[in-house]
Amino acid sequence: MLIASYNSHEMGDILVLMVAPGNGDQSEQTQNGVVEITNHEDGKLLGYNILHASELLPELKSVNGNVDLDADQIDKINAHLTAAGFKQLIEPATQPHFQVGYVEKMIDHPKSDHLHIATVDFGSEKRQIVCGSVNLRENIKVVAATVGTMMPNGKLIWPGKLLGVESDGMICTPRELGLKNAPDKPGCLILDDDFAANGAPFDFNRGNQLFA
């Protein structure tokens, strides 16, 4: 799991890397322009803050928010961490942050009158997602934020449960995706069947034309 974000206007020239949710006390260690953040009790890596990040990755200067790091960028970051004296390295995200999926099955949540439990087909795998969208139903294509995603509003998607039921990601509304001219009304984004294959990354350029 990897969440990467960069916002020079709010945070300065710092690349924030998160690999696990921080629960409880945390410890920080700073070496050579890198801050390692770990769980205080067991030393588990929670993430890194890389200072002067645009010197390492100049392309960050055009980024504001979530960063999709490719394999080459991950290699550069890990080399930088090693040179700074840290042994715990980061691994690339295994899934796109926003994926097209097909709602194959939907049942009511046993402990809620408005939540539903959806089985969503992402091509190579199926995942269970709890969702309360008023227009959710079977046999539609939707967009889901995978675990390890930073939403456009800064919300982080971690593994979790809703009223005791496991939920592996979040089915998104147009406004949650930050799409241009998104309607101010409840309900998940429903895509045409031929928009993209199940499991494909959501194309935000095409998505921004949906409400033009």
C-alpha cells in the first residue's frame, strides 16, 4: 500500500509517503533530509517525508495533490532512502488508485437501512465494497477508489469496516472524483458499459467530459 502526495503551496517542497495508517504513538527519525515515521511500539514503517523533493523528482513541480509514482520514480526514492541511511524501503502500488468496476451483485447491509454490500468485478479480481449511494444497483459500471488512495479532497482510503462488514475501497460519486461540472446531488457515478474494461484505470480526461 502506498499513498504519495505533494502540495508545495501548503506543505512546502515535501513529498509525503504513507504506507500504513498511523494508530497510536509515532516515532520520527530525521537523517539527510528524510523523515522516517514509524509506530512507536513495534517500529513498523508508517511512511516518509522527503524534504527538498523536487530536487529528487523535478516533475513534482507541476503536481498538486495525489502523486502516481511509477517504477522509475520508486527506484529513485528507494536509492535516496538508502543513501540517507534508512533500511525500510517502499513498494509501488499494485492497483490504480481509481478503477472501473462492474457491480455484479448487491445485497442490503444487515445492520443498516441505507447501506449496501456490493461485489464489484475488476477483471482480475472481485472485491467487496460497502456503499450507501442511492442509485447503486446490480449490472452497472462504476468507479472505485482502491485502498491506498488519496481522494481529491484529501480523504485517505484505508482498509476498514462499515458496521462490522469489510469494505475494500469506495465507490465514488462524480463530486468525490472532482469531475468538472459534477452535479450536486447524491449517487455514484454510473458509466456507459463501453467506457472501459473492468479493472482499467479511470480516465479523468474522459470523465471531465461527462457533464460538459
